[in-house]
Amino acid sequence: MSIQSAYFNIGQVIYHRHFESRGVVVDVDNHFEGSDEWYAENTQNFSPKNIPWYYVLIDNEESITYVAENNLKADQQGMPISHPMIDKVFSGYSGGQYHSRWSVN
């Protein structure tokens, strides 16, 4: 399996094409890392396993979702999201991007 480059970044606000919801990326896998059972129950096989998958905090909810890159697009609203974990993961927001509390050196 080849390694894919992720299109979206951690902290980027995104829009889910099918569920019409906004969220913010908190982590990325280069390819699907879940179980075959979860994949069968949740994807209807519309999302390839060999593309980047993202962990996303959903706006105005208390949930996090795991979603394939082909289901996302960049958010155009330019507004922050509301989620109870935002302040635990990110230190601030500007220009459509959240800033991580942790830096990678």
C-alpha cells in the first residue's frame, strides 16, 4: 500500500460532503486504521481504505468522527467551531485554522 499525502492539516476546519456538517481535524492516518467490522458498518464501501482518514471534532456536538478524505472539503465559512474538546486540543483560532497546543520538532 502506498503512502498518501494528506490534503487537510491538523487544526483545519473542514466540511463533510454527505452529512453537511463542519468540524476540525485533530489527527490523520495515512490510510484506514479501523477494523473491518467498523468499515463494513459505517462506510457502505464508498470510501477507499488506501487514502488518508481523519479524526474530526464535529461542530455543535460532543462527538468525534473518523472520516475518509474523499468525504471532506475545505470549509468556506471562516468561523470557529463549537466543541467541548477544542480548548484541550488547540490553543487558539485564526484564519480558518486552529493552532495546536503541541508542536512537533
